[in-house]
Amino acid sequence: MIRERIVKGFEAGIVVPHGLLAHGRGEALDYILGEETHPPALEATRAAAALLLLSKHPVISVNGNTAALVPDEVVRLAKTLNARIEVNLFHRSPERIRRIKEFLEGRGAENVLGDSDLVEIPGLSSQRRFVSRNGIYSADTVLVPLEDGDRAEKLVALGKRIVAIDLNPLSRTSRAATISIVDNVVRAMPNLCRAVEELKGYTAKELEEIYHSFNNEENLRRMIELILRHLTRLAGLEELP
Ligand code: ATP
Ligand code: MG
């Protein structure tokens, strides 16, 4: 079903061929993780929810794969957080931006950004450097499901806090992000929606406690260890200490 959604997105001109390749890489990593959400990913999700709720100007950055896979969750999260949605593409074309924007608006999104009033992120060569002045450019926190490493690093260098959703705990995106949720975006986004809805009534002090007790480096280390343990078991080798 997930693969079908990506293929439908490709046929509708929302997903590019490169997106299909990236998705295949994701599937392989998900397979190694047992295709389930692990405790460190849930902890990262909770910390991400706290951070997003503490932010003054959170923005959800959407690319073709994200739009094809989790459009309803993007809209739901934006509404709960009162966050802006911005289409930002590595393989950018006005036509594709328009299609993704219309697709999300058809699911209930309002004022999707990304097609006008653009500024460039300095030092970034990819098309992802074009960001909306009132969106990513002025955001304090950016949620980037399925990011590429180059831009994640640049956004962090600009002083923004980044929440990434990436099945690869070794990617530059995961390493650069403030909080990396190592899980499939189709499981992570509904979990994030639920976490935000649950934490919405918490005080700023309580949210800060949740956010500050999270350590991204340690969380990624635990995810790599989980992969090791899973493979050790599959190989019938002796359990790791
Ligand atoms: P980076 O640019 O961060 O160094 P990369 O170049 O290896 O990493 P990209 O090609 O930029 O990766 O992006 C693809 C990434 O998206 C892969 O790491 C893949 O695991 C991840 N990915 C693909 N599909 C999903 C999905 N459905 N859920 C979560 N992550 C996914
Ligand atoms: Mg990359």
C-alpha cells in the first residue's frame, strides 16, 4: 500500500524518479529495522513534539515523497501547531510546486508556501536553496521529513532547529538535525500528530524539560545498536552484551 502511494504520486507528477530511488533506500533500511517503531524513535517523537510546541514560528517543509505518503498528517499537524506548510524541492519546477500545493490544499491545507516571495539560503547549490521569506527563511524550527543532508546542515548553520524524519541513522541529515526520528515517515507522522495533541496542554516549563532531556547523538547511537542487535539475532549469532 505504501509503495502504491509513491507510484500514484509519481504518476500524478508529484514524485520524481529520484524520489522512487530514495524511497527504495528507505524500504531497505526499514526492513533492517523490522518495519516497526522502536522506543528511541518514540522518545525522539515526544521531544520533537515538545520542541515544535515551544517554537514561535514552526514550519513543515514538504517534498514530493512526503506529500504522496502522508498528506493528511501534514495538514493535521499544521492545524494543531498553527504552523505553515512550505513546499521545498530538490528537483524544483513551478509546475511540480503547483501540483503539490494543489494536492495538499485538496486535503484541507491552507496558504501553502513555496511558490512566491522566495529568498536564497547562502552557500547551498541545490534548488532547495529557494525558501519562502515568511516560511522557512523566518522559521525558528523546521520539520523536514525526508530531508537532504546539504540543506539540513545549512539550516542548522543559520541557527534553526531541525526535526528530521529519516530511516538512516547514519545520514548527514540525521547527524545534523537537532532531533532525528529514525522511523518510516508513514509511522512517524501519525505518532508526531498524536504526541503534539497530547502535549498541547503542557506548560512551557514541562515542554522544556522534555526537550532538554533529549540527546540526539545518544538516540542515534541507540538506533544503530538496535540494528546491530536485530541483525545479530537474524544471523543466529550470539546475542550482543
Ligand atoms: P544525506 O543527504 O542526509 O547525507 P542521503 O544522501 O543518503 O543522505 P537522500 O538521498 O538525500 O539520502 O535521501 C534519502 C533518505 O531518505 C534515505 O536516507 C532514506 O533512508 C530516507 N527515506 C526514504 N524513504 C523514507 C521513508 N518513507 N521514511 C523515512 N525515511 C525515508
Ligand atoms: Mg543526500
